[in-house]
Amino acid sequence: MAAKLLVVDDKPIVKRMLVAAALVHLEAEQVIEAENGRQALDILEGQDIGLVITDIEMPKISGLEVIKAAKEKGIAVIALSGKPLKYAEEAVRAGANAFLEKPLTGEVLTAVIGIIEKFNC
């Protein structure tokens, strides 16, 4: 992967799992964390991000807004939620390259990122 990865989730335990999975299974040069959509938008404005992995339901600004902002910059996005029936279609409509249901494993995350990279999604 060799790029900056932005992980956005308001739940510290989920964020830690995603960061750990990214560090173990991916070759990201840097993993940056944000705990809400507002922080994520600030990071997207100030840094060169290669991929965003974001939760949908978050305080301040939702993951849907993060997806839209990332897509405007041409950044690939993987959306996550424990409520797939509520958010999957909306996330894809907002521009997510993939939608994954929580909880997920590092192997699933790695496989999806590999597909996105292979097909330049």
C-alpha cells in the first residue's frame, strides 16, 4: 500500500483494531487516526491521504460527509457500520468504494483493500 491511511471511528477499541490490522496486514507508510468526522475532514484538508476507512455513525460529522469529502479529492474509501441495512446503500451512493459490516477481521479488511488497489477503485 505504501501511502497514508486515515482511520476514522469514534469508538477507541474499534479504531485500535483497525489500526492494528492496518499495521499488521498492510504496508501503509503511516496510519493516522481521527475520532470523529470533523477531525477527519481537517486531516483530509491538510495531508496527502491514500485511503480512508471510516465508520458511518459518529458525533459532530457523519462518515457519509467524510466519504463525500474524500471522493471529491479522489481518495478511495471503505465505509464501516454495525448497521448495514441502514447505511450500506447510502454509503455507496455517497461514494464509498466498499462497505463492510462491523465487526470485521484484519484479513477481510486486507482483502478488500487489495481489491480496491488492484482495480484502482
